[in-house]
Amino acid sequence: MKDYLNLSILQLDLIWEDVSLNLKKIDSLVAGKLHNTDILILPEMFTTGFTMTPSAVGESMNGESVKWMKQRAREWNIVLAGSLVITEKKQNFNRFLWLTPNGEIQYYDKRHLFRMGEENEHYSAGKQKLITKLDEWRFRPLICYDLRFPVWSRNRSDYDILIYVANWPASRRHVWKSLLLARALENQSYVIGVNRIGKDGNGVLYYGDSMIIDPRGNVLSKTQPNTESFETVSLSLNELIDFRKKFPVSMDADEFRLTDI
């Protein structure tokens, strides 16, 4: 079993609705920094920002962004992940993509659409959760507003790392940080929160506050708010397993079932 996982996060200022420039910017920001990385996680809608004009920027699964992700995952020999605006069968999705070096693609469509930003009027909600693996590690990817719904995020002893990619505004940064910590503690899981910085095309300000948290609620990362940064943190699966054995909260968890999954 591979104990340590080197997980990297990229916090950046996104260029509004410009796919090509954002891809070039990511290439520049991570150049020469990925030699120890197993997984690189990018923010929500990392090629456009949180746009409500999917008709203008939506791509197919054979579009520029997915092709770029395939190529970079192979070139960098890493898992590459983040969310994009994907259009298929006349529906738009805020889709988290998980690309492996061998070209395998898995995805999760955002379930909870942010109605206060009219996301529910422009995108279709996903209904299926995703649990994916790398070696012995198990991952549960979610997107931004999903963070507010603990039942959807609940660990059923089926994941080790909970991922949230986001465009979470600075005006609610206390909520972002508080809920990330809560999810780590209640689920006895590593939690990864990757958020953008800067100001988007609607004038909304973002501070990032990206972080990597261990199951005890300790923040392992040192990413600073409102700063573009790349950071890699090593996570231990053995430490996680030992903690769960010593403090087996899951044995007393309530049973429940979501009827539509």
C-alpha cells in the first residue's frame, strides 16, 4: 500500500470567460513545480470563472479544455482535476472532471446549484455521486455550494479525501472556512478546498482561502488568501486509518438513505 500521497492545489485569479488564456496561465503557474505531484486540483470553472452564460463558453467532452486536461495529465504523469462548463444533449453542467495519465475520465455533475446566483436557471443538476480511486486512496469530489449540504457530503466509510472546488466569494469566506473544517471533523476525512481569487466579470471578489485539512481539523497547507499560489502537501493514509481505529466515530453514525441516488 502506498502510504503518502502528494496532493497539489492551485489558487489563481481566473480570466473572465477566456478558456485559452486560462489554460495558458495554468501552464505558466505550474511550470517546473509538478515533479513531486500525484494529483493537481484546480478551482471550479477554472477556464471561465463562475459564468451564467454557458451558451457562450460551454464545451463538449471533446472540446479544448478536456483535450488540454488529457494532454497535461499524460505529460505531467499526474491526476488532473477541476470543474468546467460542459454542454451535452442541449443541457449545461458544472462538471468536475478527474483525468488520469492513461486517459481515463471520470466526472461528477454539481448537484446543488447556487440559486442566489441563478445557477439553477442555466445549468442542470447532477444526481449521481462519484467515488474514485488512486492506489488505495478513495476520493469524493464535490463543487462549491455542495459544501453547505452535509448529508450529501456524508462519509459512508467510502472515501478518504473529500474535495471541494469553488468560486466562493470573499463576502462569505467565514462560512467557507468554517464548513471545510466541519466536514473534515464530522467525516474523519482529509478535506481539500480549492477556491479562486480576484474579481470576476460580475464584480464579485474572491479571496481564495484554499486549504488542505486533516481529519482532526488541522490545516496542513500554508496557502495565503488573495494570493496566486501553488502548494503541495503530503498526506498519510496510515495516519488516517490509525486515527479512525482509535476514534471510531463511524461505528455510531446514523443510518440514512437518499432516495434518488
